Amino acid sequence: MQIAVNKVVDAKGLSCPMPIVKTKKAMEELEPGQVLEVQATDKGSLADIQGWAKNTGHQYIGTIEEGDVLKHYLRKADYSEIKEEKKHPHVLDLKELERKLENGEELTILDVREQAEYAFGHIPGAINIPLGELETRFAELNKEAEIYVICRTGNRSDIAAQQLAEKGFTKVINVVPGMVEWTGAINKL
């Protein structure tokens, strides 16, 4: 399938948050209605790109997989369609989460990284629901619980926290900067 694009972004070999960073920059250079192709090898980029598009108003068209390369297609929205990129208002510093765990507090920690990322190291007791699966797995979470959402850097967890809040979860906290700076206990699968 050949898709006419106006700009191609090479994000192959880069992991979160770099494909999104490059996508944002490239999108600023396009005119409304133009199409962007983002080439990435990070499997988590699918959920990241979809979530970013949903939160900004740009149109996620689809993804084609060619070998180990994911080609994501986005259409730049008209200025009237573009949303101010919002951040989840409730944030907790990673060190504070570590302190809560060290103090023995019972916490619900939701890790929204891909299963492979989770397997190589996660906070003991964390629930793994990758961001791309969250829409279909909300029922696995307790709406009444305080939920600490974490990812690699804080970007996917921000999107997940917004999605949870939209679904009626009222005690959702985004943990930043994420597992990239985690120094506490780690479990591996």
C-alpha cells in the first residue's frame, strides 16, 4: 500500500519519549490537512502516537508494519480542531512514591509500559496494562482506589491518567519522571 505523505520522520531505534518528541516537532512544520509518516521500531510507539493524536486533535490515520518498522500515519488537524495539549493535573514525584512504598503503604501502581519493558524490571506488585490496551481493560481497576500510574518517562502515564480520569476514576496520580530514574526494588519476570 502506497500512501502519499508530506513529511517522513525517522524515529527508528529510538524509545519513548523520542518518537513523540520528533512527531510534535515535525507536525509543527506541516500545514493543516497534510500527512506525516513516522517510522519507528519501538512497539510502544503505537499507543504513544495514538494517545498523542487523541489528546492534541490531530488525526491518527493508521499504522502499517513492515518487518520491524512501524509506519504511523497522522493528518495535521485544522487550527480550529487542535486542542491545547493538556497534562494530567495530579502528579507525584518518583522519590515520593519510593518513600510511600518504603513506609509500607498499600498502593495500586499501574505500569502502562509494554509487556517486554515490564518484564525486564518493574515495581513489585505493579499491575501491567500497556497503554494501548487500557481502553479495553478499565474494568480490571478499582475506581475507588488511589491509582499511581507509571511508565518509562512520564509521557505514556500522563496519557493513561487522562484516560482513567475521563472514565470516572477520581484518584489518579501520574508518577514522574518514571521507571527511567527508579532506584527502588525491582522485580523481573
